[in-house]
Amino acid sequence: MAPVVRFRSAVALLGRFPALAGVDLEVGAGEVVLLQGANGAGKTTLLRACAGLVQVVSGQAEVLGHDLLRDRRTVRRSVGLLGHTGTLYDDLSVEDNVRFAVRAGGGDVAAVKPAMARLGVDGRLRTISVARLSAGQRRRVAIAALAARAPALWLLDEPHAGLDAEGRDLLDGLVRSAVTAGATVLLASHEAERASALAGRTAVIGGGRVLQRDAVHVA
């Protein structure tokens, strides 16, 4: 079976700066891989490249069989990126945001309400505009949108940031459920203990390269 993520000597530029400077990484179906490294190491750029949001200019980069050097737009419907700020629309309600994300990703709108309920953003919050929510509530809405979409590849950038203890546990449960259902997960986190409990192995990023990619976690 072909890897879900395959990067070979992949280079991506932010301006003229090589944010990815020759990345080599493979992630197989059903894996949970933790990206670790200092701020500015290239973790976020790698996740955004996998999501088709950053152009890979040389080398090889394939995600879910899509060649990102030739077409980085098509893959976006099959991946879900949870970034630092999320991709919510302030003027839309909680439910409308989640529905919009699901439709944009070609998902099943029947999954919207169960996902909202699991993240605790249903009930009276359902019709409230996102602009009126706290940072933690906004984070839960973004996670509900991701879960409802059920993408084949989850790309999580500091996913526990802004969540309370209950929210962090809910997120971990969602990740485990997604993997059981066949999803693959690539996550960047400074919370080593919590993230390592989710991941099967760690890839260490530095200077826009993968310095170590086979650090297997033992339960």
C-alpha cells in the first residue's frame, strides 16, 4: 500500500526562505506521527504543505496519491488542517460554520450535529455567531468541523492549545476514534507527554529537515 504522505528532498519557500529544505518523510495509512522541534523548525510549514496550502517547489511531495508539485488544490478536500487560529467565519453561527466545512470537504452533513454534541457546542451555542464565543469555544467548534468532515488525513498543529482539560480529553478521544475508522494523523505539539500517548512514532524537525523519523513509542 502506498504511503499516505511521501516527501523526498522536498523544498518549500516562504518568500525566498527555504522553510522546508529537503524534507524526507513517509507516513503510512493509519499511523499517528508526532512532529517535534523548536519554533521555526518547519513543523507548521510541513503540515500546511500536506494540506496543499504551501507550494512545494522541488523534490517529491505526494499526499493521498496527489502530486503536490503538479496540483496542490485537489488534495484539500481529503485532508483536514487544525491550525493555530482555525478557519472559522465570525459572522456565521456555530452550526453554519460546521456545515460549511463539511460541505466544502464533500462530507456527510448528517455528521454535523453528532460532532457538535460531542464537543459541547450544541444546544444554546448552536445558533450563536462564532464572533461571540470564547477562545476555547472557538477551538471546540473548529475541532467539531474537523471531526464532522472525517478527512482521510488529519493535520493537527498544536491541537490542544486553548482547550481546558475536558476539551483536551475529548480531542484525544476523537483522534483515536478517527484512527480506528481508518484515518491517518500527523500532528505537531510541544506537549510531549500527551501527544506521545497518541502517536506511534516521532519525527524530529530542525532547519526545515527531518532529523529523525523513526523514534517509535513503546506503550
